[in-house]
Amino acid sequence: MKLTAEKRTQTGTSASKRARAAGKLPAVVYGKAVESTPILLDLKEVEDTLREVGMNGVFEIDLEGETLQVFVKDASSETFRPRLRHIDLLAFTAGEKVTMAIPVYITGEETIEVGYVSQSISEIELEIAPAKAPSELTLDVTGLEIGDQLLVSDIELPEDAELLEDLDSTVLVVSPPDDISDDLEPTTSEDEEEVAEPEVIGEEKDEEGEEAEESEE
């Protein structure tokens, strides 16, 4: 899949706004053999391509007659809607290994009857040829119980991939369900326990009357 890229003749916030209004996506492409170059791509074509190959997928761009193999190294999206604002494309040559962040997903979570899965690592970095990089990695938690955990070493890696993470790092743990019983217990302060006796207005008036009579005497 090849997308047509055009070099940006104007950069800056105003130029980027005009480009987006025209359906273009500001981007930059760079690599060992490619000088960092600001470019414009068709937004819809990029979205369709990434939907097909994934965010880590490899595709081609045509930049002024030169075909480059690229993948998305970084991306930023709109604040209030899932639309791309800018992407960084890393160009590479055949056989070249690069650092890629691969997302880690969990399967089999519905089989855990007691407790829940708490995931602390959502992606890992690999040194790998982009063409061989998976779009995602998975960990199966079927049969795990409270207290069980899975480490980076439990992830099955693709062939020829070099792991750039600590093998002993915890990816996930099965935690016990939250106990909210303590939160539901009523709390009573000492001030609330000492309830003031109600003031009897009639008695006060009687006392005042008696004091007045005594003074008249």
C-alpha cells in the first residue's frame, strides 16, 4: 500500500490549520538514510491504511518519485475526537532493525471468577525489523488465581526480536476484589454521641419569674 506524500512548503500553526481544513495530515518523515522532511498526506488515506495494517504496520509513501518504507513512530490526535493531527514516520531500509513499542493485550480475562487483572505494563519495546514486527502481543490469563502474576519473560516474542525490557518486570497480577465493607460502616464522632438536651422555654421563663418575685420581696 503506497500513499502519495508532498513536501510542505509552509510550516507553523496557521499552515497546519489550513492543511487540516483541506483534508491533509501534517507529518514528518525521517530515518538513517532520509533527512527529516515535513510532508503532507491525505488524512482519509492515512486513516484507511492504519485501519488495515495497524498502528505498527508497515506501508509505503511516494515522496517526489522516491518510494520509502515507513511506519508510524509517533502520533498525536484531536483532543475531543479520535482524529489524527500529526504523525512521525520512520523510514527504514530492508533488513534494518529499529526500536518499536508493541502493545500488550490480555486474553481469557472473562474466565477469572474471583478477583480482577491489574495490568502495569501495556507495551514493550523491541529491536526488530519493522516488516516482521507484530501489531500486538498477547498474554493469556486463563486459569490464573488471586496472587498469580505474569512477567515480561512470559510474553512470546517473534523470531529475531531483541527485547529491550527487564525480563523480571511484572506485566500483570490477579488482585483480590476490593473490600468496601469498611467504607460502608457508619462512623460516629464523640461530638455526635453527646446530644445536647433540648432547651425548655417554659421552664426558663418560670425561673426568670421566680427570680423577679424574689427580688421584689
